[in-house]
Amino acid sequence: MFDELDKYKSNGHFFFSADDEILTVCNAPKNGVGTYIVYALKGGKIELIYIGSSGKILQSGHKKVRIGEMCDRLVNGKQYGIKSSKI
């Protein structure tokens, strides 16, 4: 399942637990565009939780950076009306 991801460039990862402050542990780029994948480690098993993106690549090949960039999307984004940092 995870072999499919090998064809994409990876710029890092971070671990986040209920005791952490996401702003402190998030090492996502403060600028640029990309896709992010969130997994949960529960009982020794990996579960896909969320797939999101920040910005896009235009047909011209130029990057269109979304307001707030990727780090901000992870730290301050909302899912189901609740801030990511509170989920």
C-alpha cells in the first residue's frame, strides 16, 4: 500500500501526540505547495486519517501558494469546523 508513495518526493515528517503542541512539532514548509498525509498509530497499526493539500501547480507550471501555506494549514486548518490543533 505504501509503495505507491515512493514515486513522490518527500520533504519530511513529524510525530504528534495528544501531549504535544502542533505548532512546536510541525516541520512543514512555511512556504510552497504540496500534499500532506496524516496517519494514526493505534495499537501498533497504521491508519490513514486525512489527505490534504496546500496550493496548486498551474498549467503554466507556476506554483500558486495558498494563503497560509502548508504549515499554517496543518496548524490552523479546520476539519468538521474544529481547528486541527484541537482534534
